[in-house]
Amino acid sequence: MAKAESKPRTAAALPPDDGRPSLWRALTPRILLDSTPAEWLFGRPVETRQVLLLAVFAALIFFPYLGAVGFWDPWEPHYAEVAREMLVRHDYLHPYYQCAYFFSKPVLPMWLMSVGMHLAGTNDPARGISVSTEWWVRSIFALTAIFGVVVAYLGVGRTLSRRAAVWTGVILVTSPLYFFLARQVMVDMPFEALIIASCASLMIALFEKEYVQDGWLYAAYAFAGISTLAKGLLGIALPGGAMLGYLLFSGDWKVLKRMRLITGTLVFLAMMAPWYFTMGFFDGHNSESKTWFQRFIIHDHLKRLGFDPYRDRFINGVFTSTPVTSWVYYVRELGYGMFPWIALLPGMLAKVFQPSPPDTPLTRQHKAKLFVVGWFVTSFALFALAATKFHHYSFSILPPLAILFALYLEDLLETGVRGHTVALLLGAILFVLVAQNLTMYPQRLVNLFVFKYDRPYPLAQMTPALAPFPWHLGFLAMVRWVDDLLFQNVQRSFTFLFAATPLLVLAAVYVPFGRKRSHEHPHDRLWVVGALALLAVAFASYESSYNWRKLSPHWSQRDLFWVYHHESLPTEPIGAYLMNWHGETFYSSNEVRQLQTVEQLHEFLATPGRKWILVEWYRLAGMRSVIGPKYRVHAVDHTNNKFALVTVDSNTG
């Protein structure tokens, strides 16, 4: 019997060549393209394989070390304690915190957390807070982040282009604001993933084909309804604002007749109304003696927008650690939150606001682009005009901006670098300014997802490797040499490298190896875009896995409680002196004694035996003075630059 001839695998493994220069071909080693997994992958439909690759890529950025560090104060342990109380009280409708009901946020994020805690066995009496709690809870939120990336890809890929869809996913995954919030147990990631899903579904329903696709349209209403269970009525305001922006920019008002407004509203209400009506008729009160309507609707919606219905006037916002600022506030925060992609901003603005030739037909693709522009403009306007401002509020502006950046990247790859010279030079300047600011003030990145922006940054207590650039990628020796030789300051040397990167790339394009060319080579654009993409991936990998992990012990109380549980006796209680950071409540399973007055402190110390106290370092001297010489105060742990864990013993005998 003749031996069967082996089938050549090389051609099958490669993606179809459409004649355009491929960044995939340029950056992927041939041995990987010829492998069996690549052959299987490229045998899938293009949408399937790109979704799989984006999901795996996102998981590699979002998942490492999720359980290695504790919850960051104050938001993560605050919401986590509400979820833990759901398990304890067997009440999944009325959120509860410490000793009163919790009305500040809707219930969906706490439901997701309670699932993770159930899987982790968080409330097991034999173990207390399980060591796997953080991993399970954060993993669920990381999955919602991957879901956001996937639905963004689907919306862009089916209405604009596959290439822009892939770039949208890459930009989302490697934008600091996105990958940091993918690792945080905050309400923002589930909310924004659902907003992306609602807007992407609208794009597919209205612009993929000539007719309205009812399934996707009703999915948009459903996602909007579910999103109101994550962060309130913004769940309808943001997709509704995107649609309003599209109508204003396109003049396509007749599309309203195809929106299924009545039945779509019923779908929306079916998702959100049961819980909202349940809470609306609930007569419980929170710690401020407010009802759900007074706290959630009046305080957390109207007053944050700047309107006080009780005083019938506009106010300067409530519950914010940010002074009143102008609309430029979110421009700055998006610069940090989308670094290094913010270098594309000048080119994107020039492309978006470039006037179309007269009598240009309004194609479905053009309509989809106008929808994204409307999404971006209305989201920016809503948060810029709101009175209450936090850095992470810029998160809702990021997804449409990522899509617009992706469309500009696609145009850059299609037309070449030389037609975008001015925009790229302006982008390089913007890149350098943001990079310099991040290098000199690395806390800008942490401030994207924390509450107090004046909290001490642990640079002095930590190694110089915490400067926001990947030391571990082989640059350590070179950077130290340049630093010692030129700057004597490690942060300035990083600024030099950041500034040099885009300029060197542009120089490599225009004068490659000292030779002049009259025509741009197709691979030149791949080098420019590829350099930016590789920098973004390296930066995201370093910040999400290494820097975030090194910084976390200073923003979390978990390690301090591990010391307490390991070194204390069962009869030795723990108190928190003048603290309300919420980590002390969660990691003690709500058993910590809150010492908010001097009288409560003395009462706590009056009983015999050793006591443990958590106190902020800057309050420690004051607490020693209040306690007096009768007691001996000993700091047990010095690893946290914010909190001190101390023991208090009687000084007699």
C-alpha cells in the first residue's frame, strides 16, 4: 500500500491575504503561523477567531495576580461587605452594611460579588474570610470586562470594519483605566460593559443591514435595563444620549419609527422595574435615616448632577473629593486613562471633524460612525457638566473614544504615515507631555480608581522599579547607566525614553538606515502602529500585573488583618480608631470595634487584656497622647504606609 502523501499545512495556517500589509504577519514568527493551533484557529470563521484571540489577550492582561492582593480601600471592601451581608442575612433585595441598609448603589454588582463569595466559601465560620475570596470575586468582574471587549468588537466589526473592531478591542484592553477597573470590585466595570453591549446592539440592529434587526434591538433595551441595576439611571441616559447625538448629527429622525419604542420600553422595564419598585416601596432607612428614594434618587442622582430639588437650585455636587472643575478635567484624566493611545487624539479629531464632500450619500457605515461620535459627545457632555466629579467617571467616555481611535488607526494603515505627518507630530508632543506627567507623578494612574487623591504614594518605601515603565523588559541596565550619566534621577531618565520613542519611530520611517526614499514603503506604517501597540501592551502588562500588585498592600488592610489573626489570641479584640475606610469592616467580618470618639477608645481599653488597634499613621501620635502613659502602644506592622497595626497593653506591672 502506497504511503499517503502528507498535506502541506503552511498555506492553510495563514490567514487569507487581502493584499494589504498585515500587522499580524509582520509581528508573528513564522513558526507560530505554521503551527497546528494556528491551523485550527484560522480554520474558524473570521469573527470567531478574532473574538477568541481578543478574549485570550484580555484574560492575559486582566487575570494575573487577581487574588494575590487584598481589596483596595474604600470602594472594594465597602461593596464586598454589602455582598457578604447578603449571604449572612439571606436577603438579596435590600442591601445592608454594618448596622443599617445601604442605598448608595443598585444591587447587580453585589449579586455578582455574592456569587464569587459563595464559590470561595467566604463566610465559612471555620476560616473567616477565605484566602480565595479576592480571586473569585475579582474574576467575575474581569469576565464582565472581557464581555465588554467582545461586544465592542461585534458592534464595530459588523457595522464599520473588522480591522477597526480588532483595534477597538486592543485599545480597550491596554488602556489603563479599562484594565485597572477590570481588576477592581467596583460598580463601574459591570455597568460600562452593559452600556457597551447596549450601544453595540443598537449599532448592529440599525446599521448592519438595510432593515432593523429586532433581536439586536431588543437586546439593546434589555442591556440598558440591566445596566440600571449596576449604577442607576445612567443605564438609560448613556445609550439614549448616544442615540440622541446620532439623530442630531445625522438628521435621520425617521429611524425613530423603526426603534420599537413601546415594546422596547416594556423590555427595558422588565429588566429594571422589579427591583426599583421593590426598593421604592421599602420603608427601611440607611445610617443617615434616609429612605431609598431620598438617598439613591435625590442624593446620588439629582444632587450629583448639581440640582437640589429640596432647595430648588443648583449646587456644587455632593460626596466628591474633587473640587469643582471645568470640562478640561476629563480631557486630562482621559490622557492618563488611555495612555499611550492618547497620542492618536490629534489625528482622530482631524479625521472625525473633516467635512464630507457635498452630496455624499449617508451609507450605513457612515451612520454607524455618526452614532459613535454621538455616543462620545453626549457622554463627555453629561459628565463634564455634572457637578460631582471623580477621575473614574471618565470611564464612560472611554469606549466610544477607543472606537474613534481605532477608526483613525485603520485610516493610518490604509493611507500611510506621510499623509498624517502633522497629526502624528502633534500626537508625539501630546504623548511626551502625558508620559512626562505620569513619570514625575506616578500616582496619577492610581488616582484613576481610588477615592482620596491626596493619599500618600509609597514611592519612598518602595524600590525605584515602581516608576511607570517596564524595568523587567531588559532596559534596567541601560536606564540606570543613562540615569547615572545624565540625570541622576530615575524618573527623568524615563521621561527621556518616553520622549525619544515616538521621535525615533518617525525618524525610522523617514530616514530608514540613512537612505532617502521618494515613496513610502507599505511596512513603514506597520512599524509606526506596531511600535505604539507594543508599547501599549508592555505598559499594560507591567502596570496591571507588577505595579498594581506592588502598590496594593498600601491601599488594602488584608495583610494587616492576616497579621492580627496570626498573632492574636481569640480573647484579644481589634478596634479601628477614627477610621471609615471600610476594609476594617470587611476583613473583620463586621466584628471590628469602631472607635470614633475618645470616650469609645477609653471604654475599649478599660477591659483587661491586650488590645489591637488599626489607626492611620498620621493619627498615631495623637492617639498615644489621648491614651496617656497608662498604656504601652507598640506598632506591630510597618509594611503599610497608610495604616498602622498596634497593640495596646497596660503599663502597670
